[in-house]
Amino acid sequence: MGHTCPAGDEEAFNVLYRYYSNPINLYLNNMVGSDGTGSELTQETFSKAWFSLQQLRSPVAFKSWLYRIATHLAYDYQKHHRHMATVAFDRCSDDYAAMQVEGPEGRYENAELLREALALVPHKYRICLILYCVEGCSPLEIAEQLNIKESCVSKYVSRGRKALLEIYIQLQARGRRNDV
């Protein structure tokens, strides 16, 4: 949905905030691995958007522009705080069924291992995985939000899935060795 507002129209911007704040918050929570920090970065995203609204060239591009602001804030946060992103990644991996462990303890263990594995996936792949798998963005939307070629998105998602599975298997093997 392409909501936009004229520069300085506070009421229209509040409508945009209500529409986009939850998706941006979820995206940032997944990027930085912390609900509290994600919420703070969401507020900062909208603050920057409000004060930079006159720089938005095309009102139709508001959503992509907003995600770019959020992405830059997440990059800056991670660079300064050395935090790695975590997310429950069951919706993304084609091989997730092979990674299942039965029972409630197993599901918790899977989620923790997936979060740890995702944190170790290279950043450029991780961001595409989150946008594609968690946010449900199309490759074209991701390309626009990250300012990269659409062909790179598919490649990064594919490489990210492969890296996620490999890292997950290594972490799982390490956990089993530590249990013995």
C-alpha cells in the first residue's frame, strides 16, 4: 500500500506511522535480535523519516525509503554495539524439517540453534533472508530497499539458506559433543 504525505503534514504522517510501525518494528527486532532495541530503532527510523521527508523524491517510494532508513540504523547499531541479529527462522529454510527435534524441549533447542546460526550468517545474506523469509518481501522490493540488483537478491537468499543450514548443523553437532 503506497501511503505518503506532504512534507510537514503531521496527521498524514501519523497515519503512515500507524500503518508501517509494526512491520518496521518486527524487521528491526529481527535485524538486531532485541525487541527493546528494535523498538528504539523503530522510533528513530520514524523520527529520521519525519525530519527528512523533504528528501523523499517520489511519494510512491515511501515504504522502500523507510526500510532503507531502518536498515542503515540497524547497520550502525550493529557496527557500534557488535550485536548479531537473531530470529526464529523456521519459515525460511527449505531444510527446516530436517532440523526438527521432537518435543517442546526440542522446539526450544531448535529455535535457539537457529537464532545462533542466523547470527553467524554473513550480513549481506542475513538481511536478504530476513526481508524475504520474515518480512515476505519480493526480490524486487528487497532490491529496491537495499539498492542492489534483483538478481543479487535471489543469489544472496540462496547462499544465506545454505550458510544457515551448514552453520546450524555445525552448532547441532557441537551441542551433541558437549552433551556426551
